[in-house]
Amino acid sequence: MATLNCIKGSIKGKAGQFAGSSWKGKDRIKTCAPPGNLRTEGQAGVRNVFQHVGHIAVAIYEPALKPYTFPKPQKMSAFNKMARINKEMFDDRYI
């Protein structure tokens, strides 16, 4: 649904074959073209290649790639980092 501002003369959203938007503070109205053929022979070939690459990536991720991936960085204070590094020095009997 579109919003029409008669005073300002602008359209926001889609109204029929027209779409209104704002770009860098300037109101714009453009026509909407329906999407073309999404199943062309070239696009099907590209999708087929990506499907095969995806299958290969899933197969080799665990044995070949996962050991070399880094863990997600954690936001940690210096005190908490020091405590994590040094906690192995203490036994449970002293706590």
C-alpha cells in the first residue's frame, strides 16, 4: 500500500505500476516492471554449479576446514581473561 502526500506531492510505497521512494532526501517516482523469466538456461546452469559446490563444501568442511577455522571472538574484560587463563592453577579444594 502506498502513502500519498498531496501537499508535498510525493508517493511512498507501491501504487499500481508506480513506486515511490526517497533517495538522498529527494522524492522519486518510478514504474515497476514485472520480473522477467527466472528460469533461463544460463541461470539454471549457474544454480547447478552452485549446488554441486555446496555439496562438496558440506562434505569437506568437517575433516578439512573445521580444524582451521577460528572461534568467534568474545568481548571479555582483562580481568575475566586473566581469570580464565589462570583458573587451572587452583584446585577445587581451595575454593
